[in-house]
Amino acid sequence: MADRGETLRLEDVKVLIIRAPGTNCDAETKDAVFDMGARADVVHLNRIIKGNISLEDYHGIILPGGFSFGDMVRSGVILGKLLRYNLKKEFDEFIAEGNPVLGICNGFQALIEADFLPGLDISLALGKNISARFEDRWCHIKRYRGGLFTRSVGELVKIPVANGEGRLILPEGKEEKIYEELGENRQIAFKYATGEGKPAMGSYPENPSGSYGDIAGLTNNAGNVMGMMPHPERAFYRYMYPDWTRDYGKPEGYGDGYYIFKDMLDYIVKKL
Amino acid sequence: MWEVRIYYKKGVQDPEGDTTLQGLKMLGFDCAEEVKTAKIFWIRGCDREEVEKICRRFLANTTSQDYEILQL
């Protein structure tokens, strides 16, 4: 059992980063957690399925970006279904205890395919981008109400996306109803926006995938599971920004993505 | 042998199909009015019930996609 005593210090926090064949953002994600002073273990999915590693030993889980299983069939589907059909009980318990789970890009796709998001017995899909292209670009997302992951995140976040299948699709005929429900439940964490912070309104390339309602990130009803298409680990330091010399001055310091990891770890330390 | 076809539901935009249509027009195939894409899987060794289950659970995301199963 992970130490869940009240005296938990940041250096005692253990985050589990689950990798699968084709995951390629695990190292940066681990660095982000490590930079903040917590411990992160990158563990292959099979070791968890075999029972060599227990979720109970960790305070938080991150499903990092990449191309798990080569994005075959649909992005994230094989990883998502393996989680759903092998580890559902363990994940349900981990989530029910209030522990945070963050899915980034391919991790978000896996959480959607596993039906861990958005919960409420609703199944969503992430389809091919309307542009029919792999969208690898910097964009702006606006923070809405996103539970524990967005407490200190600025209202407008500059962050890169890198995906071919990031278009959130809501069940046909029920789009507006479910969109309203997600909004009322405060489950919409981020929406794509213009550089001035205005809603993207589906325009390209501000909403790079054509995602329904400009949605870039979602949480579950309790707010402790979040999936997002943009990559916070790629906007962790200011020097990762293409225009840092113009906009941000010195290379030292953190970027907008830092605050998502900070909020996750702050929550673990303060909650436990 | 089963043939499984997976494709976007009627109301869901199919960007690959749209781009293909655009390409056809640019190549002078003005006859083309609509292009839809599908992914095909050939599966041997399962019965129909199992193939149905495979489609519902894995090959199709039934929120955005439909599937067809044909016996070859």
C-alpha cells in the first residue's frame, strides 16, 4: 500500500506511468513528475496485468502520449480495451478512492476507449481529424472547470497538440444533450480557443481536430480522472516554446503545462 | 472466413473520404459525388456470435462507427 498518511511529503509521492508498445512520451512525462520532486515509475502494461505491479502502491497514474500498439484499428483502442477487460476492477477502485488519473493524447484516447471517461454510462469516440491530417502544432486552450487538475492553470494555455485522431465525437442525435450534461457536471476541462482567448467555434486551425464543442480535455464526474489531447509535458519549460525568445524572455522557468502536473501532485499531497 | 467492415456512421464526417473526393475532383473525375471509406478485417476461426462480440467490443466504436459482417 502506498503511504496515505497525513504527513505525506512530495518526495514520498509515487506516480505510475503506464507504457505499452508504441508509447513514446513516457520519458518526458517522467521527467516532468521528477522535476517537481516526486517519484515516477514507468511500467509496462503487461507487468500490471500479470500482477507484478499493483496500482495500490501508487498515488496517481498517468497514461502518456504516443502510438500504443501502432495506433492499429483506432488510436488507443487496444490499450483501452486491455485496461477495461483486465484492470477495470483495479482502476475503478483506484478512481473511487479519489486518486488522480491523467491521460495525455494517446492516454486520453485509451481512457475514452476503456469508457473510464467521461463516465455516466456515456461512450464517446475520438475520430480522425477533420483536416484528415496528423495535426502537430501549437494551439491555445481555454480552461473551463476541470476539477483537481486545473486549479492553478492559467485561463488561457499555450500548448502543442500532436494527433491524427483527436476529434471528439458525441453519440449521434444526442450531441447537444450530452454536451450540456458534460457542461453542467463541470466535466469539460479545456476547450480550444483563439490566441486572444475567444472560443475557436470549430474554426481551423484553432480547433485543430474539429472536436465537438471545441473540447480539448474532459474529466469524469468526480474530477479526478482527466484526459486531454494537448501535451502538457511538451509545454513544461518555457524554453520548449518556439517563441520563448520573443514572448517569455529568459529560458528558465516553467511553461503552461507545468501547472497541470503541479495541480495533480499538490492534490495528492494535500488530500492524503 | 468472415469479412468485417467498419465505417463512420452516416451523420459522422469521414475526413478521409472527403479528402479522397476532393482529390478525385482535382484529377478530373467530376462524376464522383460522394466518397466514404471503410476498414476491412478478415477473420478466420470464430463463429458469427464471436465476430459480433469482437465488433461491438473492439473493432468498432459504436458511438461513431457502424459495422457489417459478411460470410465469405
